[in-house]
Amino acid sequence: MMTIKVAVNGYGVIGKRVADAVRAMPDMELVGVADVATDWRIRTAVGLGIEVFAATPDAGTAMRAGGVPVAGTLEDLLDRVDVVVDTTPKKVAARNLEVYKAAGVKAVFQGGESHATTGHSFVAQANYATALGRDTTRVVSCNTTSIVRVLGALQDAGLLARARGVLIRRATDPGESHQGGIMNTVVPEASIPSHQGPDARTVLPDLDVVTMAAKAAHTQTHNHYWTLQLTRPSSREEVLDALRAAPRIGFIRMADGLTALNTTVELMRDLGRPRGDMWEVAVWEDVLTVEGDEAFLTYQVYNEAIVVPETVDAIRALAGTVTDGATSIAMTDEVLGMRREFLPDPVGALRA
Amino acid sequence: MMTIKVAVNGYGVIGKRVADAVRAMPDMELVGVADVATDWRIRTAVGLGIEVFAATPDAGTAMRAGGVPVAGTLEDLLDRVDVVVDTTPKKVAARNLEVYKAAGVKAVFQGGESHATTGHSFVAQANYATALGRDTTRVVSCNTTSIVRVLGALQDAGLLARARGVLIRRATDPGESHQGGIMNTVVPEASIPSHQGPDARTVLPDLDVVTMAAKAAHTQTHNHYWTLQLTRPSSREEVLDALRAAPRIGFIRMADGLTALNTTVELMRDLGRPRGDMWEVAVWEDVLTVEGDEAFLTYQVYNEAIVVPETVDAIRALAGTVTDGATSIAMTDEVLGMRREFLPDPVGALRA
């Protein structure tokens, strides 16, 4: 299989995780990363033996002055790759699009950008095929990715008529919680619907979904609560089977002592995962309730990590090296160590 | 008008507020409070000139030893009153019921007790009349009170078919947040429905309501998110008019900079309210959205205070001194200073 040469532009929360994932994939080579940082963040990449490029000429001067060995410019990096993953901050990425086009490099953007920037939004299990061979796509945000995975699974099973959700978001990421965080409050989003519902329709156009959102005073992972109108009376087992039929949905249980967001976060650390990441959407199996033709459920979204496998698949889809989405998903998930269950003999699995 | 002689048993988060409210009512007299505490909590009452009684003989000994002047036993206090408000911790109150019965004193319990303890659950605007002259009633919990106020208003207007809610609860109260709090996480309630939905039906039996709940890492006020199926297509103004027709619902607005729970808490402090309390349910007027036959809204519940006016009305209902609920509500609300709007010329009121 041809090796896909990849660049990552923006070595932040998502970029550094994508860089690691790309390095782990047997069919990919991380040629280098570009950034403008001069501090510990980019010097960590240097320490890992990753070639570092300056995203702008000014940044290059500052980086060299700060002791960061700079291998060249963004353009130099682009000359050497097939696909660039743009994980720069919101608004920067849209400007970068022209640079990538001029260099003839395919580009994967992230959910901070608008759908219009690429004209294609991506969640591997939903629409890998339509991204095949395209020049650009946008991996939707962490919240939207989780919505498409879970609601998409129920839609695929013919079970979902309508979804109404409340998203309790983390206030900010751990590495940024010394600035711009919130304490001892909840901040409701000022408008309904919040953007995640409409955003999910960029991938699943037929979804009848409305979301309300709020930020709470914690730093790791989002927590969604859904009221689902089903197409007909159903059962817990049927709904769970529909979720089990889809990739990248894991199950956790109150009965296992996984009773709050922090317990799952701690479990991921204990499982030895890089940075304690959880790439799965973690559905509380024993909280999920079906009453007649309604289902109620809650799940946890590891916002720093969930889009990483999607980004890996998006690289393959643009490169066109793997034409079948399920094959790409399986390759990615095996390398990362994605799981359906996190514990041996889980209570729920034994019951099932 | 006859003065109702009132005792408060349990000088905690609710009890101390009820004691103050009773002292402020022209038709009530606070004869005394009973407790078992020996520290600053009960000594504050002493400093306010409130007569303090020992809830148990052992407590009396300890209180006297701790320098708390004790006026007598709970039985002594009960001898002198018409109505006792039981604000003791969960499970203690149910045992107290027999004591109150033996003393021939009417009793108002709080939402920590089960409906079965009294056979009657109370929210003034919904069912004042059915409590008239009864020996006991139970003022439902803060969350349930807010649900009955808001959903009851829409039901009264013939607008509500079905309500599905998510409750983001405060982790613990400010005065107890040095113990039993949570930090940097969200704790989902393990079962669906959470108890508040069914509890609301103890007051409004016809309500079609399901609630999911979670505790977040903050100490003041709950935040509810509702998806409401209306009986027919409606409009924002019609839904707001239905809320305006009910008592004890206030309006706040993102446009006024009231953008998070803490901002409303600060506003209540700035308004000079005792302890910064908010007795109203505060609906975000400019977030409320109506789409066809669905309404979406969020409101804030000041859990330490919202049941205080209900408790005052419950005292009157049991005493039977005021037979009309609306009259009692108006009396209570005028004395407390309850408001529909918290700011002069609010943006939304001008728009309306």
C-alpha cells in the first residue's frame, strides 16, 4: 500500500494528537508539523524527533530566536506531502485554504471551520465514500461527531424519528484552564438551537435534531442528554443493539462505579492510553431507558480526542488509498486500540 | 386577621429562611425555632433574638453546655403554636410527624419527605385550595416547585402536551461546600426518569413529564433545560404570555448581560435581597424559542430560597386564615418583594 505523506499545521490540542496518530499508522508518514509557537508546546515536538516548520516567516524568526530548530517554511513542508491536516485556530484555517490549493496539497480541516469552507463535512461511519478523492473535507467538531455517531447509528437502524438534546460542555481544555475558564457557575448558550444540531445535518441531512447547550465548571469531556422520539415502540435491547452495530461507540456503566465524568477520565488513564484519551463515545449502558416509543440516554464525549480517528480516516479518504470506509475505520481503530468495552466481563455485557 | 403562631423545627438552609419570612409576615408570629446544633448556626438565631428550643433532650444538654440559651423542649414550643414547619433533615421529619400529631399542631413538611408522609403535596399556585384546613402538607422540593410553576403555567394556558427536561443541579449548598462537594466533573443521575418529574405529578397529576438530572461543579442554583411539545403550533409571545399570567416567574435576559448562573446570583445580592435570595423561577426570556408546536427554554432555580414563599402560603392554607390562594400568594409576594422584572426597562419588556 502506498504511504500517505502527511503534514499537520497547528500543533495544539488536536494537532499534537493527530500527529501521534499519523505516526502510529502503518500507511502514513508524518513529514512534519508547522506552528507559530516558540515555547514548550512546539519544543515537545522537537523532543519527539518531529521535524518542525514555521507556519509564517515572522514565526520562523521568533522560533529560531527561541531555540526551536526550524526545518523550513510551511511551503517547504507542503512541497513534501500529499495531505495536510489543518488544526490551526478558528478563522486562520480558512485563509490557509488558498495556500494549500496553490501547493496542490489535499487538506483536512477541523470543526471550527464552517461547512462552506470545504463544501464537505466528514464523519467516517456516515459518509467516508463521499469524501473519496476530494481535495478538502472538514472533520466536524467533537460534539457533532458524537451526535452523528450515536444518532446516525439509530437512524441506520430505522429507529430514530426525532432527537432533542442538552449538551453540558466542558468550560475549556485542561492545558488552557489557567486562562478563560469558568468557576462555580453554568453558562447557558444564548440561542436555541445551539449550533451542534444544525452542524450534524451537514453530515446527516435528514436528521430531525435540536440541541441546547451550556458550559459547566469542569475541564474534561462533554456530557450529552438525549430525548429520542423513536419511529415505533422499541426496547432497551433493540436500541443498544443499534448502537453496538456502529463503530466507535463504547459502553460504560454506573454499576461498574463509572458514575461521573471524572471516573471515566481516570479509567482512560489507567488503561494506559496516550494522554488518557478516549476516542469512543461512551454511552452509559445502564442509564439508557426506553419507554414505549421514546428513548432517553446520556453519553460522554472526550472532546480533545474523539475527532482524531475521524481525521485519520479523512486523510485516507482524500488520498483515495482505501476506498472502503469500514476498512479504513477498522485499520484506524486497531492501531489506536479502540474498544467497545473497557473492562473484562462488564456487567452489561454479561446481561446482554 | 388572626395571627398564626408558627414554630420552625430545623434551623438549616431552609429553616432559617422560613423563620425570617415568617417574622416578616404581618399575619404570623415566629414563636421559636428548634434545633440540635450547638455551633454558629443556631447561635445566629440567638443573636437575632429568636427563642431557641432543643429538638431532643440530649441536644438540650449539649446546647446549654455550649452556651446556647435554651427556652425549652420541642414539646414546649409545640404547646405554644398553631403550625410547625419541619425543616429537619430527610428521614428525621417522618418520625416527627407523630410528635406533631400528639401535640395537635398542624405541620408543613419539605420536599425531602415522601408524598406518602402527608398525603398532600403543595405548590401554592397549583393547589392551595386542597390544602385548606388540612393537618399536614408537604412543600415539594426546589426543582419540583420550579417545574410545577413553569409547566403548570403552560398547562393552565392549554398549551402543554408533553415536557422532557434536563436538570443541571448545583453540587451542594454554599454553606456545606467544604464537605461533600464535587470539583471539575459532572455526575449524571443513575436512573431515568430522575425523581423530579414523577414528583411534579404529586401536585399536577396530568403532567406528561420526564426528567434527566446531573450534578455539576457549582454551588448555587439549578439550571433546567426543557423541550416542550405544545398542544398546537404557538408563538414566543403566546408562551411568554402564559408564563406572565402565573405568579413567581421572573424574567432575565442574556441581552442584559445576565449570561450565566453567577450573574443572576450577583444581581440578587445587588438588589439587597436577604442572603441574595431569589424566590422567583428566572426564565431566560430571550433564549426561549418556539418552533411550530415545540418550545425550548431554560431557567434558573435558586434552590435555597424558592420554596420559602410556598412554605409561607402552606402555613396559611393549613391554618385556614386565608381561603383564597391568590390572596395568600399576593400577601407573601408583596412582603418578600417578589418581582416579574429585576431591572428597570428591561430589553424584553420593551420589546413585548
